[in-house]
Amino acid sequence: MDGRSTPVDCLTHRALARIADVPQGSTLVVAQLGQSLDGRIATPTGDSRYINRAAALDHLHHLRAAVDAVVVGVGTVIADDPQLTVRRVAGSNPARVVLDPRGRLPPDARCMTSPNARRLVVSGASVPRPAGVEEVVLPLAGGRLDPHAIIAALAARGMRRLLIEGGARTISAFLDAGCIDRLHLLVAPIIIGSGRAGLELAPIGPLSEALRPATDIYPLADGDILFDCDMRRRNGEASLVAETDARGLRPHG
């Protein structure tokens, strides 16, 4: 970090302040997903670096710094080997949690071998883990971990503010279970045309069954757009939040 003012610093008191203030005894679960205009998160070959630009990446690191734990599925760890640390902005590293129902987590995964933050694996059965890694064993239902049980287990261990960072299947599972309080969707002005889709939820019938959360919209300075969706407020309106360029957002109109 060079100490510069990032394009999303001005959002801290808005989109991020909602995460910082969690009432005692409550939990807050926010999910973050970056995608293209046509809802893709990767090309058919799996290339996804980087769909979103610098301001969106800064925002992701602000989110990490604002929560107690960042949660990812084991598929994301196998595919990307992420560090899950706070690097682009100032802040402390959150605990790192990997959801690994069948014990597929590589022993040399970077997010589990670096000791600079608490490390946990949520699994369906106990298996050997790297030194210093805590294991949380939960029952499986249909070979899957229950999002409600995951949240409760982490809250019991002092982690009440959670960032579900990926992958798309994990975020979709938490959203389908009604476990997401806020969804931060970062859309880049790029059309991929094919490849992996973002959110994939259970099928619905009439359009009236679709999720329509109350949403604040933040145009970022370098072209990406942040949709801050309140998943607890359904059938809500969208509100454009525009600031001056000096504050990091492009003015509307």
C-alpha cells in the first residue's frame, strides 16, 4: 500500500458502515461477487483475472478489513489458491474459513498455511489439517454443509460479521438458504459472452417470485458499478448514489 486514497474510501460511511455496526448478539452476512455485464464470472477456460478493475478490487479489500471472517468454498481454493488477506487498503486480516465438506482442501493452500490470521476449515468429517488450523465438523445434508449451521458455528466462535467471498456456487447456496443480509455485486463494463455464470439459484415460476432487493447503486470512478443489495428488504427500489469525482465516484448526469 502506498497510502493513496482509493476510489472507494468515500463509501466507507455508506456501504461499509452497515457492516461495521452489528448489534451485540447479532450476525451480519455479506456476500461479494464480481461479474461482467452479461453476468459471467469467468471465460469458458476459467480465466477471470481480472474482470473487475482497481476500484472494485479496493472495495473487496475494504470488505475483508471490515469483517471478522472471510468464507470461501474449497473449489475456489483449489482453482485460485487465494491468500484472503487485506493488502490493497489499511486494515487487519480477518479469519479465513474454508468450506470443505469432503476433505478436498490441499494441505499447502496459501490461505491455510500463512499464520497471520485465524484459520478454520468447516468439514463433514475430521481429517488431518495443517498445524494451527481449527476444524469445525458439521453434519452434511445431501453431501452439503448447511449455511445456517455454518453461520451459527462461526458466531459461537466469535465471528459475527462474515464475508462470503466465493465462489459463485457458495454464494448462491447461502442466498438460496436466505442467509445473505447484503449482497455487494460489482459489475464491470465488459461482455464475455460465454463461460461461467454468476448467481445460479433454485428455479422459480412466475417473475413475482424473483428477488428484488432494495439497492443502492454506486458508479465507481474507473467504470465498474457497485450494487449494494439489502436482501432483507424485498421489492425495494434502486437508488443511485453519486458523488463528485474528488470523492471517488462519478457524478450522475
